[in-house]
Amino acid sequence: MEAIQQLIDNAITAEASHQHLHQALSGKLEHVDRLVQLPEDQAAEKLHEFVVRYIQNVPTLLNSLQSAALEVGLVQYVQPVIRVASEFFTAPALANRAGLAALMGQAYLAMRLFEEVNETYVFKVGQPLIPMDMMMSNLIIHTLIGEPFANDLDVMVTEAVEQLLSPAYQSDDFKAFMSQKEADNLVHICRQIPCMSAEMGLASQFG
């Protein structure tokens, strides 16, 4: 987690000089405004703040997941998700992007991984691995990254999820364990991280 945090700290420091993220967000306000209600004044600053927070939440979420897994005995099931998410974030930058603009893509990979694993857990087990709704936040970042590049990232996530969900995740033992009351501890710990888009005042345009 320290390596991820260092990448973020370095990118935030570099942003002051190079404005990589500001350049990446330039011209995207109109597209995002179709999804969420941006403030009339300082809309660009609010969006920039949201993206930085989105990136910063990756190591926070990874640490919370790791702590929760240790507490309730889910390490063997959660560790592969943590490992792949960490690899996504620390991989070389894609599409010639740099600084926070590059980390926005890396963070999107990690957050989309969490979202897809969540959906699969709900379908297979009946409850999410991470009790947090990331759909709107990920949709905002997808829009900011732009197509077709964001779609390529989605494909990478889909392939990773297929590899992660080994027979162990679908076993009767795992389903029984997730049904135990101890699983409530995982929900409680991960609720330390609320829905980012709603928390930061980016209310959905869809009600």
C-alpha cells in the first residue's frame, strides 16, 4: 500500500507544476454535467477535487479490505482481489498519460474491479464483498477518461474478474462462511468509505 500512496503523493505534487489532470479534464464538464449536478461556479475545481478523492480512495479501500479480511477470516478470498487491484494501480501508465491523469486510469481499473467483483458476489453469494455503490463514481470517471480507451480498460477488468473467480469462490464452504454473522463485520468496516459521488455533492441527474 505504501508504494501506491507514494505514487499518489508524487502525482499530486507534480500536478501543481504540470497540470496533467487539469488538462485531461479540460472540455469534459459538459459531458459530466449530463450525469451529475455540478455547481454553477467552480465546477472545474469541484470535478478536479472529486477525481483526486477518487484516486486517493483506492489505497484507503485496499487497507480497509485487508483489515476486514484479517478480522473475519476472509484472507484467502479477499487477497486475490487486493493483489490484482494493486497491480492495476502500479502498472506502467497507459495511453501516454502522466501524473494524476495517468492515475485516474489506474484507479478506474481498481474501482471497476471492485464493482464487478461486487456484482458477481451478489449474484453468486447473495451479498456484496464491498458494501459500497461505486457505479456512479465509475461512470463519471469512465466519461472523463473517454472512449474507446475507457472501454479497453473495462475489457481488462472483465478478464481479470473471470480469472479471480476460481471454484473456491463458488464453493459451498465459502457461501456458508459468507452467511455467518461474522460477515457483518466486513460490512461494518468497509462502510468507513461512503459513496464518493454523493458525499462530495455530485448528485445524480437521474434522481
